[in-house]
Amino acid sequence: MLHTKSLVWFRRDLRDYDHAALFYALKESAQVFCAFIFDTDILDPLHDKADRRVEFIWESVRELKGALQAKGGDLIVLHGKAQDEILQLARSLQVEAVFTNHDYEPCAMARDAHVAEQLQKYAIAFHHYKDQVIFEKDEVLNMSGKPYGVFTPYKNMWLKTVNDFYLQPYAIDRYVQHLAKPATNVLASLESMGFQRTNLSGMRLPTGMQGGLNLFDNFKTRMSHYKDARDFPAVKGVSYLSVHLRFGTVSIRHFAREAILAANVGAQTWLNELIWRDFYFQILHHHPHVASGKAFKAEFETLQFSNDKTLFQAWCDGNTGYPLVDAAMRQLNSTGFMHNRLRMVAASFLVKDLLIDWRWGEHYFAAKLIDFDLSANNGGWQWAASTGCDAQPWFRIFNPITQSERFDMQGNFIRKYVPELTKCNDKEIHAPWLITPLRLQELNLQIGRDYPAPVVDHATQRELTLALYKNV
């Protein structure tokens, strides 16, 4: 044994299986304590105290605490400034080492560097491991030893590099007898931390490890159809696992292994999405300026967006007069989730129809998405705005009506979130302002009263956007 007593600091890895830091701590220590800290540095700046993410974390922490207790250990749960709490806890438990998994966001890396420095003063080691990605940092480079800025060659090298070693699960149960039972620690209620319950329990989004595994079991029965079904928001085509990946209630190694073993077109398409996730993490690592609101491509830093606040508010509220965009935004506002195809449509519409800075949209999604992840959110927004790596060419602009007709043909998704248009037929629902006055009367629908008229004309805005980008 290298250590008599150690502490595992859980963060975005809320599970007790296939967990790198937990595995190494158990293997190398006679006694292992476990802790999670509700970090006030992260929680205090959240304006909306009914935040689904905080509730999702709380429920997942509660499940993890019970799971560790069943294995003979426990989870110490604290609420405070994480970088101070972890030092204090490590000292009070008299551990010789703190084990944790890598976090790649600049703020988190700065926090971890500070913690390592403080622990060192008390001769406490700080061990950290790769866990939330298959490949990180410099593990996938091109033939010249440089990081990739384009996805497809990155993906090809990723696939060439991956093997059983990288996908092998960490065998926690082999060393589980080393879990330590601390003095009684009660999980503080959500309310006592200043947060409120949301509509999470009413949504079909199970929390925690078991919730993640149940969702994955369901997805496995549909995975082979993923390629064909994933673009249609009214169909159960996607995995709904992004929030579980975000908070680590599931294992990325488990998912990648299953997708590779399935060896069908749907599984390969889904594996591509997991590779995109790794890709954006390595972009963040090699280009940390993107985290501070800078365009990946410096030449697009000077784009002169008009930034009309009224138009931005209409987009936020789902009142633009473009039904698919409005349905997408209303889904986000009411559930914290947005279908991936719709993220592209809504983002393109904000930037290239409303001529609003992509950073405004990135910030709004960051506040609302239950699966918000800095690297993927930034990557997606810069892709849509044509300012990022491997981005949508600036002259390609989504037509919100065509997207609607193609991906919500029967208007089922629109009807769910824009009930004002329920009575419109499958053709009318995509552009209700084109319905004849007589038919509008028949539907008892008045554009501008019951549902907004389009806030902009797509064709006009398209020309303005082309001119804006061309000047750069």
C-alpha cells in the first residue's frame, strides 16, 4: 500500500463503477474516504435558483451516497467553497493523498492547481486521472505532432488509435473492501442550499447511475436506427444521455465499447458523436482562448453584429414567428433540453437571421441547458456562427422553413410546443403567415395576435449576413 488513508474527490463523475480516481485510490490505499462538494463558487452565481442541473446533481449525489454505503463506505457531502473545503477535509481526516479526475475547463484547472499547491504545504499528495473522455490533451495528434483543427481527420486518427486498453473498465469491486466509513454525514437538502425543486421529476429523465443505465438499455434497442432517426425531434431517435455524460453518472468507456461492438451504421454514427465530444475537449485544451469568448478563427472576431435586444428577447422566449425555432426555444425553456438538430437550427437563426452575436446565444444556452458542457456548447455555437474549427461555411445558412418541412414534416413537434398552431394542417404549420385570410378565419387564428408574425424576413436577412461575412 502506498497510502494508509486517502480521499477521493468526486466532481463530474457521479458513479461508483468504472471510475479512474476511485479505482487508483482503492488499489493504492488501506482506507479510502469519498467526498462531494456543492461548490458555492459555481452555485452562487446561478441566478435561477430553480435550476434543473443542481437538482439532477443532488439526486445523483443522493444515489451515489447510498451506493457507497451499500459497499461499506459513504459519501461525505459538503456545501461551501470547494478549494477550501477539500483542504480542510483532507487535513481533518489526516489523509496522505487526494485522488480526483481531470477537469478541462480553465476555471476548474485553476482551482485544481490551487488545491494541489495548498495540499503540498501539508505533505498531502494530489493525484488526478483521465476519466471523462477516451482521449485527452495530446493523445490524438496528426503526423506532425500537432493537434487537429478539423474533425474528420481527428476522428480517423481516434479510430486508428483506440483499442481494448483505452476502453477497459476500472475494476472497482476488486478493492472495494478499502472503502472507509466516516462519522455520520447527512446530505443537506436542496432547499437548505438555497435551491428549489423544478419540474425534473415530471420529465422522463431519470437521474443518477441507475437512471443513466436504464436510458442506455433503452437506447441500445434503438441504436441501429440512430443514423436515420436522430434528426427528427418528434421521434424518439436520440439517446437522451448527454446530461449523464455531463455529470459522469455513466462511463464513456462503457458507451464507446458498446458502440464499437455493435458494429452497425447507427452505432457508428453515435460513436461519431462521442468522438466529437473528445474533439471539443481537446480544442478547449489547445485553444483555451475560446473559453473566454474569443472566436476560434481570429479573423471573425471583428464581425459587426447588429445585436437588436428586442429580437434577442423574441428568440429567447420562442416568439420569433418561425414555428420550428419557437418550438425549439420553448422546449429548452420548459425542459432544459433541446434536440441536437434544433440546436443547430436555433443557433443559425439567431446568428444568421437575427444578426446577433453568437456569444449571446452561447451564454443563454449555458444558463438553460441541463447538459451544458463548456467545450461542446462553445464548439456548437462557433460551428453555427462559422467562427470555429471545422465550422459550417459562412455562406451556408439554414432556411428555418425548409428545416421545419424536412425534419418535422407532420408538424408534431411544433404542435407540442406551439399549441397556438395545433389546428393548422401539415403544410400550413411551417409558415403560418402565408395562410390565406379566409383560412385563418376558419382556424380562428390571427397572426400578430395569437401567434407572432415573423420578426424578420429570412431572404432579406440572408443577404445582410452574406454581406457581413464577406466584408470580413
